Amino acid sequence: MDTHGFTHFAMALAKLIGFDLCPRLAGLKDRKLYLPRGLDIPDRLRPIARETVSRRAITRGWEPLLRITASVKTGWVSATYVIDRFGSANRGDPAAAAGEALGKLLRTLYLCDYLGNPSFRTEILDLLNQGESVHSLERAIHTGSIGAKRGRTTEQLAAISGALSLLANIILAWNTQHIQRAARQMPEQFQDNLLRQIAPVAHAHINMRGTFNFDIGPHRSTLLGVEQPLSARNAAI
């Protein structure tokens, strides 16, 4: 399957639903600008421009694409299913072709903003890094592989994924609550420009394995029911 087709269709679907999809783009030096045919392209951009976007494909598949978008927006079908079904740019499907063509235009606009606006690029990378750090949190919650006796069916995988997401969300909510408390107590140290860069994904302060270690040396005699030697008591004093 064409992975670029998935990206193009996903960007088109997201835009029609009402938000901009800003993916992490690898291999930027090999990326091309996809444009409609017949545009006056500057000579300096021609080496990276490809006039492969069909206006006719967008017009032909516009109505079915809107119906698919409405189905996702109203919850009749999941976005995952739609992208998996139409994201490979099936040649015989007007909606897939329209999504592919529209997505190419949207990705071209995004690429221009990404390369031409340093502040936009920095903000996008910060947000992507924060989002990907959630995976590190989930790996910290569950270590090791899933055994052969579980996680093999779709229902089992959904249950495992849902449980892991629930635990991760509990930690995110707990961290957010304490960050908000600290921000209220020390507003001068938690200004808005700083809070925008903080993601509640830290987990080094959370005991994931349920093992606690305590120094019971000072309470050894009490716990064991024996009297502590005089030398030890003098040393403690």
C-alpha cells in the first residue's frame, strides 16, 4: 500500500472534519511540492514541483468524500477504518482519488509553512515530541512482550490497548493536577510561555512496579521484639 496515500487522505479527512493534521515528515530533502496542472511555477521551484494534482478528481469525488467525512464526524464510522479503507488511493474510487488529490495540496501548504516559518516548525516539533513521549510513558507502565496466550484476537488487543491508555491517562491527569497546583502557588515561575512547553508525561517520580523500599534499621528492635544492644543505642544517640 502507498503510505503517502494514507498521509494525503488523512490530511484531507482531518481538514474537512475541522482541524489541521501536522505529521512529522521524514526525508525532507526528497519531498516534492504537488500542484495542480497549468500553474505558472517559478523556475527555482520547478526541480521540486510536480503538477500531478487533478482538479477533476477533486470535483468528481467531492460529494462522496463529504459523505464519508460526515459519517466520521457523527460517529457512524471510525476515522481509522476510513483511512485504512480509502487511504491507499484506490484508482477506482472517486472519494479516494479526491482525498488523495486534496491531501497533496494540503501537504504542500504544510510543507511550505514548515520550511518557511521557523517559529511554526519549532512549535510543531515540540508538540510532536510531547505526543511521542506518551509512548515512552506507556512502555514504562508495561515492560516486556505480551504472552502468546493473550493479545492475539482483535478484542484482546483492544482490551490491552484500552487498559494501557487508561493507566497512561490517569498518570497524565495526576501530573496535570499537580502542575496546575504548582502554577497557582508560584505563578511567577510558571508563565504561559513556559507552560506551553510542559507536557504532563514525566514518570520518574512514579513507582510503576509497586515495590517500596524502607530503611528499617532504626526500628529493627521494635519490629523483631528484641532489645537493642547498648552500644547500638549509644551510637544512635
